[in-house]
Amino acid sequence: MTTVAGVRPRGRVAARGWPRPRIKTLDVIATLWLILLLAFALIPMLWMLSTSLKGQFAALAQPPEWIPSHPTLDQYQTLLSPTGTVGPVFLRYFLNSMIVSLTTTALGVLIAIPAAYAFSRFQFPGRDVLFFAVLVRNMFPVVVFLIPLFILMRALHLVNTHWSLILTYMTFGLPLSIWLLKGFYDNIPEELERAARIDGASRFKAFWLIIMPLSSPGIIATAIYAFIGAWNEYVYALTFLNSESLLTLPVGLQHFFTEFATNWPGLMAAAFIMSVPVVVMFMLLQKQFVQALTEGAVKA
Amino acid sequence: MAAVVLDDVVKAFGDVVAVDHVSFTIEDGEFIALVGPSGCGKTTTLNMVAGLIELTSGTITIGGVVVNDLDPKDRDIAMVFQNYALYPSKSVGENLAFPLQMRKVPRAEIEARVKRAAEMLSITQLLNRRPRQLSGGQQQRVALGRALVRDPKAFLMDEPLSNLDAMLRVQMRTEIKRLHQELSTTVIYVTHDQMEAMTMADRIAVMSGGVVQQLGTPNEIYDQPANMFVAGFIGSPTMNFLRGQVGTDGGRTVVHGEGWELPLTDTNSVRARASATGEVILGARHNTMTVLPESAEAGVPARIYTVEPTGDLTYVHLWLGTQQLVASAPGTFRGAANQPIRLEFDQARLYLFDATTERAL
């Protein structure tokens, strides 16, 4: 056993024709590159976390304190306490963001699933044109639609409501969701549904009991995408909302902290709290997310 | 259990007619094979019986009920697919139970029936596994099991063995046939493999171009092919075809082609004369021709192209004039390339086809 296990990797390396040292060089380069990318992504996050734990003066100290000498959770307490002046407002923004993002995600997924399934399974007149049209929205910069959508929302009497944002965010997220999910459904053999229908399931039941569980990684991925898009969006939220009580986190934070003197640790603490839902979601669902993206890629 | 009747069934996809006025009856408990090359309409026909594809026109009756507008779930049939179509997210046991759950069978009975089907197919030890953990042969058994946990009116099988390796295929062929003998449920079996059709089916429908070319027992199909297509499709190696003109030579009727001439017996002469154009196609299976030494009296002169020993039989590829033929000889046969020989036809087993209509004469 040990001999076999010991021999095998060498055999594989030899079969591929890769001399051993070269693999090592490649490994080193790859590792360095990954460290670089990681640093690029992590250092701002860590800096944000570090600043959020400092006092007002320590935050502006020169040279900067990389690790706070007197770490404090004051800012978090202020932001998260439901009493006081700052806490309730911040929590309101947080709640608004949650409402808008979760509704956008839920509605988006609900629409994307049947749409993607139909594009994947049914032949109907105008199918290809429609499928292409779905993408047109994503061919223009987001800002181009700002004024038209504002006029549209005004006509619908939706300006200064959360619905204006939910509808808008869905127009960003849906095309990608539909494309991603269609790739998923394309990969699921049609025989599975046929078998289920012969086994006694209705078309809907066959979809619900057999196809849905198989496409759950895709659905999760599209949900994450939609959620993040809605959670982070700034320009539309700034334009469509003006009641203080309706603001979402990105706009809210900006209003909030420019009105008073710039409170860097407070701002950083708020930003950190804001990133928590997204990071947690990614960590929990990372596996499904990667599977979804790569499966879509194989089909395309 | 029920008879399945197809009456003037047509399926067109746009301008393409996939199934062209097909009518036949599958008796209760009968095992029928639909066989033909890919694109001949056999799978489309099966899918219409299953209710997965709508008919363009015609009617399909299962057990006396017209099922044209019934959903697959309401037709009370079971189907085995070429790629098995096992539900990947369910265990083997759950796969087997699914058709029963869908029909709201009580839990205790589901367990009993799953157990019985699993025992029948010797997959009891696999019930807790996932389909992806099974070998192809095991997946095939599970797919069969899922079909036979219920007591459907008919089993539909769409090339169920073609994803298996050759040895397993022969083994499963026997098992499916035995299962049919035990259950005596109507079976419609689609295959492109004429050998499967011949060995398993009570009757065979040979399809080509969306049309049933011939429907009959394996022996009828083999011995009395209705036309050149059936003659060429059934049997291996393929039947040899020789195109030639009907003529006379010294009072005898002969057929002559490029570089060869074959005198016909009286019976065959009458058949050859029935050709409207005077042109016929002769059909001879490999085992109805005898390779004789050059010095022999009987037969017509030919020349060896190559020799393929297979142990029991040796296939001798020959030139008859400009036509290449395959004849079989005993395993002891020896011959060299270009060696002249004589080839004798067993005229009682010679087929004649009209050169224009390709129908048997």
C-alpha cells in the first residue's frame, strides 16, 4: 500500500512530462500572487476594523497606529444601542437596507427561476430575441438609466418609496440571474423531468421535487448576487429617496457622517457592520456559489 | 397490463415528418421491439405513447382508453431511459419509492414493494447509496427497479442497454427477457441494435424514415423481409446485395451484372420476371453461399479479397465481378488474397428485390 501510494504521484508527474522543480517554481509564483491578491483585498478591511476600534484622536495620529493601543468598542455600542441619538437612526438604515435587499432578492429569484426554466426548456416564438433582450439592460452603464427610471418612478408615484429601489435593483440583477440559472437548467438532463412525469408527477411537481433541489446551488448564487448588488447600491438610493427614515445604509451613512464632524472610527465601525451580512453569507454559501459559477461556465 | 394501439399516428416537427402514419397493435403482455437506425422515428413513437410528445394526428389507446390528451402521469405506464434518469439527489431506495409516493401508496406498502423490486434485481444492498456512487450496470438495475415497483399497464424502454459495455449488455438482455416472462406486462422496447430486438422481442417493428417497414416475429422478419431495408438491417454481417439485369442464356433465366452471371432456378426465374423493369437486386446472407475450390463444377467464378477468421466461422470477403460480397466458411477454411474460387448460391434462400421499388419479389 505505502509503496503504491508513494509511487503514484511520481508516475503522474512523469506521465505529464513536467519536471519536478518547475512545478515548485510555479507553486511559488502562484502562492505569491495569491498573497498579493489577498493583501489587496484584506488590508483595507483590516484597516477599517482597526480604525473602528480606536478613539477619535488615535484615528488621526501620525504615524498611524496599525494596531490600536487602547482598543474600544465604544463606536459599536453607540451604533447598535437602540436608545440614544445615533443608534436608532443607524439601526433604521440597517433595517431599510435589509428590507430593500431581501425583497429584491426574493422577488428576483422568484421571477428568475421560472423565466430561466422557460428559456431552457420551452420552444416559443421570439424566444431567442427575448433572451437577448434580457441582456440589453446590462449593456449600458447604470447611470444612463438614472433619469429615465426616475421619471418612470415619478409617473408610478413610487419616488421616495422602497419599491422604487426594489424595482430598479431587480432590473440590474435579473438578467444575470436568468442567464446563470438557464445555464444550470440546460445542464440538467430533460430525462429527469420526463421520468418524474411518468412516475406520476405533474409538470410543476417534477420541477419542484426533482429539478429545484438540483439547481439550488444556482439559485443560491443568483440570490447572493442580487443581494450584494442591492445592499451596496448608492446612486439610485441617493436619487430616489429623500425621507430620512427611508434611507438605506450606503446613503444613510454618508448623510449621517457629513452632517456632523467626520467621525472616522464611527464611520469605520458602521462600514464594518455593513459588510458583516455579505461576508457571513459568502462564508456560509461559498461552496454552492463557486459550483454555480463553474457549472454555468462549462455549459457556456 | 393492457394492449397498446397506435392508429394512424403522425408526428411532424415543422416540415419534418418524424413519424408517418404509423398503425399497429401491441397485444396485452406482448414484448415488442421498435428497431431502426437513428432518426427513424422509433424514440418519437415511444415518447408519444409515454405522453412526452404530443401527436400531430392519429390516436393512441392504452388498455381501451384513448390517451392522446392524458398527461404522462395519468397514463399508468413506466419508462426506462437510455441515461437511466435516476434522481441524483435521492438515494436508490428513494428513487424506487418515488413513483409510489406520487401515487399516494401507503407507507408500509411502499416499503414492501421497494424491497420486493430490490430483491428481484439484486440491489438490496444498494438502497442507501446515491446514484452517482453506482456503476453503470447498477444504475441500470435501479432504473429497471423504479419501473417495476409499480404495476403499470406497460413498460416503455428507450435503448436501456446501449450505455452498458458489451458483456453486461448481453447479461441484462437475458434478465430483462426473464423479467418480462415473470411479469408478463406489455413492453415496448426501442433499440437500434437488431440483435437485441431479435433476441428479446415477441414481435419486431422495423422502422425507417418514420414508417414501419415491417412488423412481425423475429423469424418472419429474418426469413421473409418485406423489402431491401429490412433485409439489410436485420442480420449480421449484413445481407449481400447484387444489382443485375434479368436475361436469358441458352433458354435459362439468368441475372447478370458487371463481370458475373448467375443462372436462376425455375422458382426464382418466375420471381425475377415479376420485376417491371427487368432489373433486380439479389440478396444473399453470408451463410447461404458456399465457397468452393476453383476446380469445382458448381457455382460462379469469384476471387478472394480477404479472409477474416473468427474461430467458429471464417468470413470470406470476395469479388464477384466488380461487386464485393461476404460469405462465411467453416473455421478450418484457408485462402489467400486474390485466390480464384467458385461461389455457390443456395437458391432456395436467395432473396429477390425489385430494383426500383426495393420490395421483395
